[in-house]
Amino acid sequence: SLLQLLSNIVLWDGIVQEDKVRDLGLSKLLNRYLLLNILNTPLGQDNIEKCNKVVACLPQRWFQDLKGGSTLPELLNFSQHLLQ
């Protein structure tokens, strides 16, 4: 249900200011609740599926101006988990 909520929040991108959508979706929902669930899921296929669903929710245009190897500040913890 958290993934569905994240997906619904991200749908507001382009309608509501981007910084508000990123704050609510990434800083508040992903980093506070969803990432905690992902980190407590044993490494394996279920964890990979959850991470893929999170990535699929994120608008590509948020990443257009980033330099190679960098990410959004709100995604640092999630990125570190993916690298692990």
C-alpha cells in the first residue's frame, strides 16, 4: 500500500510544485516509512521487487540534470541500499 501511495503522490508532479511532491513522496514517505520496510525485508527477490517498484514510480525528468553517478539528495539512503 505504501508503494501505491508513493505512485499516487508522484502523479501530482507537474500539477503541484516539484519540490512539494519530492518532499512529500521522497523525504516523508519513502525515507520515513517505505525505506524502513525495504531495509527490514531480507535480501532476495522480494527486496529486489520492492526496489524496482520504487524506481518505476519516480519520474525520469527528476534525473535529467544530474551528473553521472549522482542522485537526488532525497534518494541517498535508498541509493546506498541499492549499492549494497
